[in-house]
Amino acid sequence: MKKIYLTTALIAMTISANSASNKATYIQALEKENGIKYNKIDNTYASYITSMCYTKTKDNKSGKVFNPCYSCHTNGKEPNYIDDANLQASYNFPTEILNNPFKNLFKDRSKEVGKISDKEILDYINQSNYFDADHTIALAKNLPKDWQGYRPDCYYNFDKEGFDHSPDGNYTGWRAFRYYPFLGTFWPTNGSTDDVLIRLSKPFRMDKNGKFDKNIYKLNLSIVEAIVKQKDIKLPHKIDESLYGVDLNQDGKIDMAQKVVFDSSKYFTHMSYVGTAKKLLKEHKVHLAGGLFPEGTEFLHSVRYVGWDDKQKHIKMANRFKELRYAKKLYWSSYSELLRAADAELKEQNVLGTDQTESEVWYGDYEHGIKSGTGWIYQGFIEDKKGALRPQTYEETIGCMGCHAGVGAPTDTIISFPRKFEGTDMHSVEYGWNHWSQKSLIGVPEPKVSYKGYGKQYEYSFYLLHNPTGNEFRDNMEVRDKFFDKDGKPKEDMFNKLHKDISVALLPSLKRALQMDKGYKVLVGEQSFIYGREGNAKPIKNVYKKIDNYHQSTGIDKIILHDN
């Protein structure tokens, strides 16, 4: 796809001309207080390219080459037809951004960080900026009445099955799920805790008569999980298929089912949703295909500081949010449409060569979100100078697209849900349907992934062997020292512990967590998110300030591919 930004004039056109003055006043106040612009792009071209992509893969002293790139840039699984594994081997950037625009990577915030005491940062992150004192959702209340984008409506009040409830006890539709954190950046040891919730549209929550039915909703979520993961999904107990008129286990009979069987034959016509969604599927008002979410699916992703329990023994999700990210699937894209989009990008590269001098087309605005081009819209909120959540600017929101559009790793633009735990026993550490506040990462066994030429590997161990510090920038020496000796040899006993408990690698010490929390607090005061969102106290060394040319080699000579 061509990489062209909307001009400021075009961006302004996407905002309703009939916006009431209260919205205009609200945005103007945020701009003045935070020194930001909601319709202006400063960091041109770079917003959708992540700061991690400037990592020096080759160590200057040892000459050893590391490969953090394979986690994102890989061969996608159908219907993600993107195969960008070649980016593991080459810094394929537009010539305009060979100079690294992420200035924050090179900042020294040591003095500012040193002025923040441990008590001060703990007091800060223990305060909620999502809820007011009366437990109303602050951001939902503060957004203008004529706000047309997403208005937060999750109360983070989960029952034992992960369902969120409003203060009056009603279901909000949001359901929390636990998942294997994605490689590198999203490990808590690298600076943040986070969670993800899913909500299917109303028809998936209703019986055939249009009434809310929790059992219908639970079953549809399991069906969606089987469809998206393209595999069979076990159910927590046997289901009487006659109640729904759907052959869930594909045995040719309407009887008792213990699992949802994924069947890709005959264009998925053997599979169906249940309840009202079943009727809409027959009417072609909603769709079903392997690897794709149905229309109306929403995700809510909170990114938070690294908090600590009262005894300071283990981390927890802090009450304070760094960001709140929202995604919704607005329309359906078929396999053929997704293939054409991927082919168009490949053909363009063949015609233009690897020198991509134009930036991506991202339609949308700060209020409604940015469109992925494949049916989804992404929107976000982030801390303002005072610590309250504010809407992200148009430019800040484009940053979402670097991970969710145009790379091989996601499934239908989503990374978390395909990594959801599949345990059905509520008492198990691998139970999938609850929130991190109810059950932590401690004791979760390490997952295995199959890579071409390597076979089945422990996923996190494999990553550490290619990236010893557990992150892209190779500056998390706490992880490095835990798993490798002074000569760089793996500590077998630590890897054996990791196989049994992923928290051994993923969770930071109190000292490291507080340092990263302080660094990010300084960043919040700067409001310079477009120049990098890393809360580093000291300049990051293993990053290029400038790439020599658009076809510069990374030095990686063995591409790592998933065995899909």
C-alpha cells in the first residue's frame, strides 16, 4: 500500500462541521494545557513505524547478530496474507526517515527521574485516573456530550467468569481474558502491565427471541475463539446441541458436545453461531470465516504502570492507566479482498523497489479513530500533563497501526486474543476467561510454538536465545543476568524454571519497576509521545540515530518463520 498521510486540511474535514462549541472548547483546552495539536503532524512518516525498528541488531563489540524482528515481521497465517519476513534482513525504510525521528530514545532523564522518590511514584500509580472517587468513569464523564467516538463504558468489575458488571449489576458485554504476553515490549519487565477485554455485538449476546442470554454469549465467544484460532476449542462442560440447533462438535448429530470443532470444509458452512447471531448469519447480515472476527467485535486494552502488592513481593496492575486503547470491527472483508490488499502492497514494492518514499493512507481522526483498511477502526486515550486521560491526537493514534496493520504477526489485526489461554477449569492457572487482577502470570507454564527449521520450541526461551535481554533494545540487563552467565552461556536451571513458570522471565524486580515507572512519569510531563513512548531514564544505546540507506542489511542471515 502506498504510504501517504492525509494533509492537515483533509484531517480537519473529517471532523464534523456541526461540532458543538463544548467539543471545540474541550480540544482547545487540551492543546493549550499539553502543548499538543490534534490535527497537526510533526513526526511525518514515522508514526506508523515503531521505534524498535531502529534497533541495532549487530553488537558492536562482539559482532554477534540478534533477531528481535521475527516476532512481528513474519509469514502471516491465512487470511493474513502479509508476509513481511524480509524485513528481518533489511532496514526497509522510506528515505525521508533514515534519520531516526524518535528523539526520546536518546534523552537522558536521569536528573528528573532522580527527583522522584519511591513513595511519590507509588502514591501516583496507586491513584486511579480511570475512576473518580465515586467510582464513575472519569473520562466518560469528562468527554463532551457531542463526542461521537468511543466513550469508555467498562467498570473493571469482573465476576468469576470474567464478565464485567456496571454498578447496577448489569452486564456491560465486556469479558476479560488472560493470554500469553507478546514477545519483548509487552512483557511487564519491559515497563508496563496491560489487559485486554473482548465484546461481541448485541446479537451474539441474545437468544433467538432477542433477549440477553449469558449462556448464548459464552457459547458464541467459544465459537469465535475456534474460528479465529482455526482450531478445536474445549468447552467447560457438555453442551446440549438441541438447545441451539447447531452441530458444535461436527459429528453429524445433534447431541451432547464437549468442544467446538473447527471445520473449514465447504466455506465454513458446517459451522454456525447460536441465538440471534445464527439467524443473522443465515441472512448474511453477519459473516463467519476462519481467522476472522465477526462484524461489531470490540476490544479494550488498558496499558498501565507496573504496580506492586501491599507487601511489595509481586507486581500487580497499577490503578493508574498510561493508555486506554479501543478497537472495533466496522465491516467485513472477505478472503479475496484481504488477498488483493496484500498483493497490491507486494506489487507496489516490486514496481517502486524497496525505496518507499510515500507514507501510508490512514483515514480517520482523533474523535472517531483511524481505519485499518481491512474493516477495523482504532482509537486511543493517553495521560495528559496532569495525569488524567485525554483523547490521543490524530498523529498519536496512527501509532497503533504500526503493530495492527500491514505486518505478518496479527490475526485479523488483533494480537492478544489468538494468544488466549484455553484452560476450562476456573481453578487452573491456565483458565482463559478472567482478569489479571483475579489471577496473575505466576505459575503459568511456558507455551510452545513451531518454527520452520527449528521444530516445536518453548516460545519465550527461543526468544531469549535470540535476544538475551528479553527486549528489542537489549538493555534489560536484569533479564540477561538472570538467564545467562558472564560469558553469555545460558543458565540451564533458569530455563528449566521458565518452562514451568513464565513469570520467572516476564516480571521485573521492584527496583527496576519503580525506575521505569518514574521514567514514564517524566515522559508524561513532556507530552512528547510522538517521539517515542519508552520511559527510559538514560539514552538507549543499541539504536541507530541514522540508517545509512534504505536497503541497509540488518546482518540477520537466517530468517525465522512460523510453521503455520
